Amino acid sequence: MPNPSFEEYEECPNSLAELAIQTEWVSWQESPDYYNVCNNNGNGLAGIPVNAIGNQMPITGDAYSGLATYASNGTNIREYMAIELSAPLDIGQSYYIQFYTNQAEGETGTIPMEYRCATNHIGIRFFKDPLYNNSDNIFQPDNIAHLDYEEVLDDADNWVLISGWFTADDNYDWVAIGNFFDDAQTEVVIQNETGKYNLGYYYIENICISSNTSECSYLLNNQECQTKRTNKLFPNPFDDQFTIEFSIHEYHSIIVLNSLGELVAEQSGTDINYTFDLSELASGIYYLSCKDDSSIQISKLIKQ
């Protein structure tokens, strides 16, 4: 799976609708978006954690992408992002498929919260020798997916793992992500109706396709990493101080970022316990990033 967490790119995004500046990912309809921390030094529309669509930290690295699963200002409006696989699938081989997604909260930037709606049917589909592009031959939903989340996904706080197994019935050489079901088959929950239009929008992170699930382990989300490492973060929410406790002695680099992605505190070393005093900072949402030799763990902090 090339560029599974969107870290490879040709240049820093300057605005929305710039999926194409990534390495190898392309659009098959409309204009999926690319977000990277490098945009924080620019206009911030495609920044991380705050951007034009919402506020979310990546699971790993400095980037993620986003797409629309539904829009009420047209028929079967979708955004699809697609990429050519490193090698075609083998017929008869079973593959583990995963990606993480999170509904954009829609409280910042150009897409206000009152436009927000949630949908079902975000998923993955494989293709062989496709001819789709973003101009002459766009993909239209036809109610088929190889991995499909059938429930309405409305979690705007946590990354949600979508995963399953697929036995290849052809030598598929491309994979695409989006809502492959038409408007009649898509359940839409309008969360803040204004009489204008409604948009279902989701961030996408850490895609993996492999016959061996262990090859996807480095793309685990922070909750799974914390379970594996048995780390403890307490209290959360906190008033002035919080502590993170590690299960083993190894080198850790720990940083705290505010909601704009700015560094507000940091510690490093090989201790088991680290206590942070943020009493001088305003109440709100912060992010704790813990890096060791094999993983990056990101947790949301709430200062009361």
C-alpha cells in the first residue's frame, strides 16, 4: 500500500482541494483534500490540527486526508480518493483491509458546524485497470464496496477503525476510498439544518492492505498503542497538572500542543513518570504526543 498515512507529498498544501500534491493519490470525483502541519505556517486552511473543516490530530506523522461522502446540493455528490497498489492482488488470497476515519466537527473555517451531517457507507473498493479521473470519466456510485461501514458514523472526537478481510476474485491493481452507495442507499443524519445545504465530511488516515495483519501494526491508533504499552494518563480532564505513566523504561519524547498545533510544553528521557504543570494555560483542548523508538501516540487532553 503506497503512502498509507499521506506523509509523502510534492509540496506543502496551500488550500483545500489539493489531494494531487501528494505522492500517487488521485481524485476520481470532486476535490478531496490534503492536510499537513506544514500549512500551519501559512494560511492554516489545510493545517493540523486546526483546518478549514475541523480540528483533529493525525494518528501518525504530520498528515491526513479528507473527503465528502454526501452533499445535498446535487445528486450523488461524492469525493473519491484512489491509488495504484504496489502490486496487483493475487486471486484467491485473503487480505486484511483497514483504514481510520473521523467525522470532521465542522466548527472552524469555511464549513461551519450548521452544515454538518453524518452518513453511513464509508468504505473501500478495489478496481482493475480503471480509467476514472477527475475530469473526463468520473466514478459514479453503484452500490458495491469490498469493505463497507454500514452504520452512520458520527464520532467527531476519536479515530474509528474500519477493518475486515477480503478474498480477491481478480487481480485488482487499484484501491479507492469513499461512499460507493448512491443517495437512495445512503442514510443521512442532519445534525444542524440551516436550509442551505448539508455536507457529510470525513478525515482519512492509515490505510493498510496486507495478507499479514502484523504488517499493519505500525499504523495502529493511539488507543491501541496505549493498550499495547499499558500507558496511563491521569487525570483527564485535569485542572492544573496531569501525569503520564509508562510501562517500561525507554527513551520517550513527550510534547504538548495547543489546538493550533503550537508547542506549549515538552519533556524527554527514560523515566517511567512525567508530570506536566499547565496551570498558567487557558482552559481548553490540548494534545499530548508521545514518541518512542517504534511508535507515536497522540491523546486529546482537556484542561478544565
